[in-house]
Amino acid sequence: PPPKRDLRRHMVTRVIPAVREAFQKHGFAAKDPEAPGGQFLVGVGAALFMIDADFQVGRVSHGYDAIGAGYQIALGALAVLRHIEPKARARAALEAAEFHAPGVRRPWRFLWTREVER
């Protein structure tokens, strides 16, 4: 990845255009190149970004975030489970959201491109 000070710029100028192109190529986005996508999170090193449906890039300041139907429940779980390793923490947050939010159900797919650091 680029140096830390250039990471947000890299997300806006390189990653987002590539994501938009991939969404269009694979039928996720409408034919309109300005059509919105979905919310998603991107972690790069210790930095976490929330990409909104209109492709705005926001850097998460507190080190964790959640999106979707059970995001508030997941945020609560993430806040109190800081002591466990990241993969187990993510799974526990999803399980809490699944238990308490009717719109959250398995299966979940996790993609770790490199080993997650604590």
C-alpha cells in the first residue's frame, strides 16, 4: 500500500474506480457509471475505511465499524470484545447481530488477504 499519509487518496483515486469498474463488469451496478453500489468495509494495514453506497470514502477513527441490518448490535459487540483476536471478534459480532436482528442470517463469508494482526 502507499504511505500512510497517501492512503485515503489512494482509496479515492485508485481503489474506488477499480471497484466501480468491477461492479459494472460483474453486473452488481446498473449500466449507469454513476449508479450507487452497496456499503462495504476495506481494511488496509491498521486503517479501516467505510465505503458508502455512493462510493464516498470515510476513514474509521476508532478502529472498527459495522454495516448492514444489525450494525448497531455488531458495533456494541465489537466495542466490548476488544480483548479477543480479530477473527473471533468479527464472528462474535455477526453472531450477536444474527441473534438480535431479524434481517441478519448466515452464511457469512470472510476474506482475509493476509493474516490479521491484533
